[in-house]
Amino acid sequence: MFAIIKTGGKQYRVKKDDVLLVEKIEGKDGAKISFDEVLAVGDKVGTPTVKGASVAAEIVKQARGEKVIVFKKIRRHGYKRKNGHKQDLTLVKIVDIKA
């Protein structure tokens, strides 16, 4: 059985024992969390969410993504700006899907 969950403004298709990177979720390593915004479970589609459905997960570790370089330049004006950014991420393991 699979479910489609929404977290951090993105949607993920998950099933039991999946491990995925999502935007940062507060919590320590090993903490139990629950995703209550379940858009679909199996062939049951919610409007907009499935009532009473939840996905239980466990935080594996907190991590940071790859560095993204932001470079701005305006020709012939001597304007150059270089910046870097690393996104905070959370590695999550899906434990159970409750319909």
C-alpha cells in the first residue's frame, strides 16, 4: 500500500520502509513524527485530504543539502555578487501507513 503525503510544500509518494529527504522537520534523531496531510492512500483519493489517515515516520538524521551558488552580475556597471546557500533537510523513514 502506498500513500501520498504533503510536507514542506512538496508531495511525496511513500510506502512502508521508504527513506526520503524532506525539508527540515524539528526533532532529534530517532524521534517519532506523524504526517497528517495525506492526499491519497492506495486507490482512495481525498478531497483535499483523506479523513482519519496518517503516516507514521521516524527521523533518521538531520542533514544539509548541496551548496547552491547564487551569482548576480550587471554588465558594464562593476556589479557582482556571489552568494551560497545550503538547505536544511531531514532524512525520514516511513514506519506505518494508517488509512
